[in-house]
Amino acid sequence: MKLEIVKLGRIDYGEALDIQEKLHGMRQRGEVGDILLLLEHPPVLTLGRRGQHSNILLQIKELEKLGVRTYEVNRGGDVTYHGPGQIVGYPIMDLACHGRDVKDYVWKIEEVFIGLLKDQYGITAYRDDGKYTGVWVDNSKITAIGIAVRRWVTMHGFAFNVNTNLEHFKWITPCGITDKGVTSLQKILGRSLDFELVNSQVAESFGRVFGMEPEEVEIKALLRE
């Protein structure tokens, strides 16, 4: 089974959300196969269905001065930061072809990064079973996960901190969690990473965990533009 990888580069959150919605509808209708969008966003905050506005620590005017927008979206989870140096992944997948098990789907996304960090960088990461979604190194989150599933087709996904500016997480209470921190590959390793290389590692690890063959395609080909 093939997994079509689309690398969108740095793209505005609203534009990426429109692409997700289009592809989500197309996947529901069987017009495309399973897709993984890989990209990064300019600084932006997103608030999930059960998110609390109180977890956004800056005032709207302060965020506006910084050029930071806030989007309320239909994924699970609370408030999340996206920004440069962070690999964001939006899988558009039909879970009817993957066991119809949402918990297993989230478990596999976590496994993508647990395996990648161990195999490529010798970093021991873990999932916090039964409490917090995501992937952790020591007491800090390195990958956040927030998904939506409609008619068994997924959207939204994960945010993997690679060369991310961790100071920006001070704008929020990440995911509403007050007793844990946030980290990145750059912070752990003490050096900046080749962002394109790590993107490729994510695609390869995702394909391996889901038992799929990654194949890079252009977004115009998928949307038939």
C-alpha cells in the first residue's frame, strides 16, 4: 500500500487547513489514497475542541503585534503552538483500511517518533500511557498530537520540534499541561538539524510503522490543478 508524501514547505496555517479539507473530502470519496502532508508554519496558535482560552497567556493585542493568529479548529486537545523549525504532519488516511481503531492510530503516530528518535539519534523517548497524548523525552514533550476523524478519515496530526524556537511556547500553556516542559531535537543534541533530512526521516518512519511505501508527490497532482 502506498503513502503519498506531500512536502508543502512553509505555508500559512489557513491555507494548509483549506488543503486538508479538500483532500479529506476527496479521501472520503475514494478519489485519492492515503496522504501525509509535511510542512512548517509561520508562528501560529491553534485551539482544539476542548481547549481553554485561559491557556493562551498573551493578550490578543500582544499576539497581533507579533503577527500571530489564533485558529479554533476541530481537532482534539488544547492549545498548541506551530512555528518555523517544527515539522508538522497532517495524515489524511482512511482508517477503514487500517483497522478502524483510533487509539491504535494515535499509538502508531507516537511510535513513529519513538522509533525515529531511537534509531536515528540514540534518544530514548516514550508515550505517557493513560494520561497525556504525544511523545516525551525525560519530562518534556517533543511531539504533540491532535487529530480529528470524520467518517473514518483523519485530519490534523502531529507537531515535531526539530529546530523550534522553544521561547515561543511561553506564549501558551502547551496542551494545557502545567507540570511538564517542551523540548526539541536541537536542544537535546546541542546543534541545529538538517530540516529536509529530518522530514525524510519522518516520512520513512511513518511508512515503516504503518506498513506503507512512501512516495513523494506534488500537491497540484493530487488536487488536479
